[in-house]
Amino acid sequence: MNILILGSGGREHAITWKLAQSKKPLKLFAAPGNPGTAAMAVNIDIDPMDFNAVRKAVIDNQIRMVVVGPEAPLAAGITDFLEDDPSLGDLAVIGPRREGARLEGSKDFAKGFMKRHGIPTAAYDTFTPDTIDDAISFMRSLKPPYVLKADGLAAGKGVLIINDFDEAVSELRAMLGGRFGEAGSKVVIEEYLRGIELSAFVITDGRSYRILPEAKDYKRIGEGDTGKNTGGMGAVSPVPFASKSFMAKVEERIIKPTVEGLMKEGIDYRGFIFFGLMNVDGDPFVIEYNARLGDPETEVILPRIDSDFFDLLEGVAYRNLESRSIVISPETAVTVMIVSGGYPDSYGKGFHVSGTDNVTESTLFHAGTKTDNRHLVTSGGRVIAVTSTGSSMESALEKSYSSVGRISFSGMNYRRDIGFDLKDGLK
């Protein structure tokens, strides 16, 4: 089977890498891909948001399955576009249609969905420029910090957590005044939940589901979870505090009601669901949904799947996922993200990356690289995810940090404390 993976980051490289391990006869394509995917797939230089170009690539390369990596094409309706085209026959698309992608594309829709189906989440309300006075009154009823969320997709920058009330009001006015464009035309204000975050994932065919390994990612740029939010500086799987009893609560209170709620509302959802969770005194609450796999979590959850990943995707395509099994390794996987100097603010590009050929005990997932005159250079803020597995978190981290030390480029930065909050630290 010919499979097309849409996207260009570490998540898409990890998906391609995992599918390349399948025992089934697969030919892989990535659009646009990156230097990492090029080692195991045919890269096609097209923009995933150019739906007509994607359609042409599907036809030209006799693609029978499309795996959508990033959120933007899902929210824009890439699945609807491909599935509704009669000329593409029985093409399988792994990723929800536009209506299902609203779980991520609209914070207001997601919160309303959770409320309708009794899924635990923080108290909230939604406001527009016309109801800004009501929004300020609602904030006065909350204890700081104040959580402000742009309703739509805002490139990971639409969530603000602010301690000072006056600053929160100022930021609210800026958001409703157009800071995030259409994404901020509505703002969700919600109660701040105190606890420990983790991410859970399922793959579903719209009726049944399989639970993938959980993970904990690290969003802040600085050690000790300080500084600005990023797209992710590293991740760990499994999560030590995600016990069997806790994950049983997640399944019963969150996963099952979500999948059943989608069915009840007539939403045909086939693909991945990411649950951003908060462990509040042993009880799980949903912070957010994503309509795809997370990044860099994908780089630690896929290495822990010992069974054939394609078998799960095929189960989604044929709607018989209940007959497919998943085998998860007991080993720990960690990833450390190497980023450009200045990220998540302004940063340079085109710096020569050296040392990747010297890495032997870790897997490198390319997130923001390209080739220039056959040399590997930086092309994004997050550059390479360095993933390792081991019998313990400490051993896996030791491998990743050893591998990070073999790689270099101008301005290279990374967090040196990934996973340290989960243990006493490395000895």
C-alpha cells in the first residue's frame, strides 16, 4: 500500500519511521517531509494546506491512505475534501473531518462538548467583544491566576495564564481587539486547575478505540519550567504518576464519554484524539483536546508501541479497530528537543548542523531541518528531537543527553532537566 504522511516536523518523521518498521509491503511518501523522512520515504514538495496539490499527489502516486499530521489542514477540512472526491475512490484518511476537528479548532466547542457529556473540566464561560464587561465580571469571580484562551487555532500562542487581574483585563481587551485575528474573536475564560499535567492519546475508528502510551511534555523554554511557552522542549513516557487506577479513571470518565459523545452527536471521527489532562489530587480533568498526535509526545509514544502501527491505521480505515491489538513496551522513552537560539522568539536559520552521524544510541527525529548543498542546516525553532529508550528513565535520559552532546550548531539550545521533576534526578 502507498501511504502519504502530511507534515514536515518531528511528529511526521516519527510516524514515517514507525510505519517503515511494518512487515506489510508499504511505500511511504511525505509531504513536504524533511531530511529525516527522506531516508525512508519519498518527499513531495507541496504545502499540506494546498488541498488541490495534495489531491494531485494522491492521484499521481496511487496513494491509498493519507495520515494527516498537523492540526491546520484538519481544521480547514482536508479530510472532507479528500473523502468527498469521488475520483479518489476508497481512499482512507487518518484524521477527523472538519466537524470532529472542532474539538481542537474551537475551545468554545470543546468546552461545550465536555459540558454536554459530563466530562470533567474546569469551570468556564465564553465571551465576545460585545460582552467584554461580562467577561471582566466573570474574572472577578475567579481566583488568580486567570486563564484566557483564544477560541480558534493561534499557532500555540493563544493561551495566557496571568496572575495579576489588571494585566489579565488588559490582555483580554487585546485578544478581543484582534491580537490573534479571527482565532480570538471569542475568548474562553476558565478556572485555573492546580495539579500535574500529562497527555493521553487514543486512536479511534469512530466506534471503538485503542489507548496509546501516555506522556508528559515540557512546554517552557527554561529549566525548572520557567520562561515562555514553546511547542515542546521534551517528553517522557510512561508517566510515573499515571498509575493503573488513575488511567482507569481517565478511560471511564474521559475517553469513553468522548468517543461515545462524538457518536451521539453524529460526528464521524476517525483518527487520533489527544487529551491534555490535569491530575488534580488523583482525579483527571481535561485541559484541552487536540485532533491529532502531539509533538514532541509522538516521539516518545510511538517508540513504545511494539506491535505493527500500520495494523492500527488499517483498523481505522476498515472500521474494525476492535479486532486489532496493541502491544506496549514497558521500557521508558524520553526525548530532548534541540532548538535554535532565541526560540520561541526570533531566531536565525540556515546554521550548519554537525555531529548527527556520530549518534548511535538514540533516534533523531528532524523537526526543523533542511538540506542546503547536501549539508544539513537549521530551518525552524525546534530543530531535532533526540529520543532514547531504556529500562529506566535515568538510563534513557543518559543516552539522550550523551547524544545531544555530539550534535552542534550555532546558537544551539536545549533543556537540561527533562524528566527531573518526575524523579530525584540523575546521580
